[in-house]
Amino acid sequence: METYPYKNNAIIWTESKSSAASIGMAFGFAIITALSAQLRIELFFTPVPITAQTFMVILSGLLLGKKYGSLSMVFYLSGGLFGLPWFSGSVAGLAILKSPTIGYLIGFIAASWIIGQYSNYPYLSILIGTITIYFFGVLGLSSVLQISLLAAVKIGVLPFLIGDCIKALVAFGVSKKVNS
């Protein structure tokens, strides 16, 4: 049985590379996150689709660490804001700032940083990172849709708990395999 904290070889490897190589890996994760955003399932009762983005956010923190993981999410958000069709449904540009999902996108940056910061405690880091995504997502939903925080939790958190748990477990498994 493993004990935690454990040594995160992926982050050590990433940080041992040149800055250009690490930035390149961060940009690569931004591209993969953009592709994962296109794997989407619309739900009739919420403006928030099911996507694979949270899987990539968790993986970016676990594999790239706080610095380059969060940078990958900055690249992802910036690329979409500057017109690359990276967001779910191939949406791009400044219009995303008025989208009900803007809070989640901002939360991706903070969550990846948190997960990377505490990656030696992967269960805890994934839990706190996921809560961070939900926190920003609920604030964004509430603000954009002009609904209560409770209503935002009902449409922006509760429907996604089981799926996000599955994505978190798979991301942890991938990270553990990479680190072995």
C-alpha cells in the first residue's frame, strides 16, 4: 500500500527541462484541453455541457505542476479569447465572457495551480481543485444568468458530481501510471 505524500516524477521531469520545453508542454496541454472541450454532451436542464475538460485540468496539475499546469490553462483561456475555436462547441472570442460557463473556464486556471501545488497529496489536491472549479463555475452561472447561488449549484454542480468523480479517478490513474 502506498503512503502519501509521494514523489511526483512527472513534475520533477517537467521542471528539469528547459523553459522552452516546459512552455511547449503547457501549450500542448492547452491544445489537448481544447480538443477535450469538443467532446460534449448537452443536458436539457442546464447551459453547462458535460465535457472532458475537467479531466485535462486535473491531469495538467498532476503532470505539469502548479506553474506549467496553470500556464496551460492560461494558454487555453487566452487562445479562446483571442479567437481560436477552443471552447466547448467551438465557441471563441470575447463573447465567452458573457457565457454561463465563464466561471468554470477561469476556475480551470486556479484549479490546475492548486492541484499542481498539492500534487504530492493527489486525492486532496484533486478534491480541492474540483471544488475550486465548481466555486468559480457557480459564481459565473449566478452572475451571468442572474440566479441565486443555490439555483446555480443545482444546475452547475449536482448534475456533474458522478461524472467528475469518474474523470478524477481516471486522471489519478493516468498520473499514477506516468509517475511509476
